[in-house]
Amino acid sequence: AQRVTQPEKLLSVFKGAPVELKCNYSYSGSPELFWYVQYSRQRLQLLLRHISRESIKGFTADLNKGETSFHLKKPFAQEEDSAMYYCALQTTDSWGKLQFGAGTQVVVTP
Amino acid sequence: DTGVSQNPRHKITKRGQNVTFRCDPISEHNRLYWYRQTLGQGPEFLTYFQNEAQLEKSRLLSDRFSAERPKGSFSTLEIQRTEQGDSAMYLCASMGENTGELFFGEGSRLTVL
């Protein structure tokens, strides 16, 4: 069975510092990986997905199949990045059926 | 607001009572999903519909849970004979045909006393 692990429950960084959120997965097939974000008092929303290879709000994530990882990175954290971040995995042909990690709370302090 | 709408937003009930949640998806989205989220965990998949057809149900969905989407538009999730372990946030999401992006509602928080 597939599994998504986010080892850090809380990540506290200073404004302007780099931030990296770790995500590891286990799945024997070809996964699709996502990062979803939930800002305070807002609904869960898609931040980025690996197939789009985009940088969203300065965040990037690279799928490393050898290490089965999909870490989220931003070189210079901003206060508005404070939020809950969830890594999620979708298996082949399972549109919308996601396996989420437990989430990482990011706090950016000035 | 044309996003996914859920109600009620909060429900407090006594153990053994039945509760029903409603989800109105984005109108042009044919796929609708229910997830459950408990404290400190990510959302867990419960079930999903393509139009009015319920295509998959998780093992988490015991026989006390039933979901419907009668006309392929809004959906309801009913929990019968609630237990304290049912206390959670119930999230609804919708997606357009094979776009891969889920649009979530704000959730319905259930507290079973």
C-alpha cells in the first residue's frame, strides 16, 4: 500500500531564510505527487504538482524517484508562507483519490 | 463565491444520533470526493462520485456511512448511529474531468458527545 511521510510536524524559520519541507513516499508504480497548502482560516488548496514543473509563489518541488522524495523548497521564506503544508500522492488512474501525509506546519517569523 | 460549499459548517450531536452533511461542488465539475480529517492527520479518502455514480468507497466507510449524489450535482454524506470516533472534519472536494486538481470546501466539523 502507498504511504506518504512528512517527518516534520513543525518548521519554524526566519523571514528571508530558506525553507525545505520533506516528503517521502512509498509506491511501487509511477506516482503523481502534489503539495497542498492551507492558510489560516482558508480552505485546502493546491500549491503545485510535479508534472507541471512550475514554481508557484517561489516554491519548487522535484520528484526524485531514486530517493522516493518530493521535497518542497523556497529560497527566501516570507511571513505569508506561514501555513499548513500537505504532501499528497496519487496512484495511476486514481484521479482525485489522494494519499496525504500528516502535514507540516510552517511558521515564518520576522 | 463559486467554490465548493459545505453545510453545516459545525455539528454537535449526541452519540447514537444520525447526522447528514451536504456538499455543493463547483457546477461544471463531474467528480466529487469526500475526505475525513482528524486532528494532527492529513485528509483521508472516503469515497468519490463521477456524476451520480459512486465509483469507489474506502474501507474507512463503515456501513453506518452512506453517501449519495442523486442528480450528479450536490452530494450528501449521512452517518447513522454516530460514535465518538466519528468526530472529525468532513471535507468535500470536486474536480473537473481528469484535471488532477481537487477544489476543497471549508469542511463540516462533527463533534460527537
